[in-house]
Amino acid sequence: MTVVARIGVALALLCANAAALSMRPRMSIAVFGGSGGVGSEAVFQGLKKGSVTTLVRNKAKLVIPQGSGGADAGKPLEGANVVVGDVTKQEDVDKVFEGQDVTGVIIALGGKTKDVGPTMCTDGTTCVINAMKKYGVKRIAVVTSIGAGDSEKQAPFVFKILMNTVMRSIFADKNSQEALFSSGPGKDLEFTVVRPGGLTLEAPNGIINIVDGEAGSITRADVADFCLTAVSEEDFPFVGRFPCISSDKGTSWTKDRSVKTQGARSSA
């Protein structure tokens, strides 16, 4: 084969690869609760994978997260499509989906009952489910908490006391939120309800274990990473399930840190 022919073959292969890449569906994530701890991580990390649209009550609170942000933590988080509104108002939630070709949704709602009301998680998630059905979106990851639903026995002893006292109203809302997927209008979606252990602000370490026993701590950054994988990986193994995740206990699932997913950062 002549040099010219070889160059022609190489160019043809490059064009074919470029065409294949262009045909892949572009990741477009909607994040609800984007100014919170896990939500801001989902926005920050999601922007490295595709486009992100997020609904927040106060745009000024949307900042680079401490865990993944390093020295830039606390600076304005730019690059996302930001909708300012109320997750319990259907018209505001619909704005997040309009014209964005959303491929996956992450819900990371939270807050003190006195600030957000006793049913914000349930009411907001109901609006999101309605919008997903309206716009034909199927994949969703919802962050609740260890102790929610049937995972009460997995909560540490001290946390159980808080669940049944000062956090009683919060968990009533989270339980109702989960029921939207176990037996409510979200049960036919491709959902993963994520129940993390104690949340920390440390940098992500990529250790994400599914636990059947008592849950330990996990970084908010790693929770967000798990959620992003849940809404982007076609064969994600926990679709339709309610996994409890932790960094220091359990052995059933650990993030792939090979060259395929980590590039030059791989330990392989």
C-alpha cells in the first residue's frame, strides 16, 4: 500500500470514528436541588460529561462544591443552564425540561422542615415525575437517606434516635417520597432510589459500596458520582432498586477505576 493510500485509510477511519461519536446521544442531565451538597456535586461533575440544567431557589447559592472543587470551592458554579424557581410548582419544574432533550434526572432535595415545609420532597418529586412523563424521560436517580423506607435497621443507633425525634417530619417526607417509586406514579420509570450513609464533604475517593448491614459514611461527591452513573449507564445494575451506599462497608459494587473510565488518573 502506498503512502497516499495509507493516509487515505487513516483519514477514513478518523471520519468513521467521528461520525460514530456524533451519533451517540448527548448526555443532558436535569438536577433538582442543585445548590445543595449532593446536588452541587451532581451539577459540577455532570458538566464534565455533558449539559446540565438545574432548578434552584437562589442562584447565588449555586457554587463549586468543596469535595470535588478543590481550591475553587465556593466560587460561582458556571456552565449550567439555571432555572430559578420552586420545585413544588409544576410550571417551574417543566421549564427545566423545555428544549433541553433531557436524558436523565437527579433529585437531591433536602432542607429543614421549617424552611422548606413538611412535604417538599414528596411534592417536588411528584412534579418532576409529571414532567418526566410529559417530556418522555425515563431514567432518574433520587437521593433520600439511610433509614428511609425499609432501611431503618441499617441506620446507626444514634441516627435512629434522631430519625424518631428531631428528624421525624423529615423522614416522614422522605418515606412518602420513596413511596412514589415503590407503589406510586414513578414505579414505571427507570428509577434508582439512593440511600447514602453519613454524608461528608471530603474529596471523592471512588469507593462506593452497596451495604446490607449498618451503613458508614460516604462523601457527597461519591454519592453524586453514583447518581450520574445511574442515569447514564444503560445497563446500570440497580435500576428499579433502593440501594444503601457507603464507603467503608459492603462489597457488592465498587466504581470502575480502570483506564476505560479514569484515563490518566487510573491506578491500573
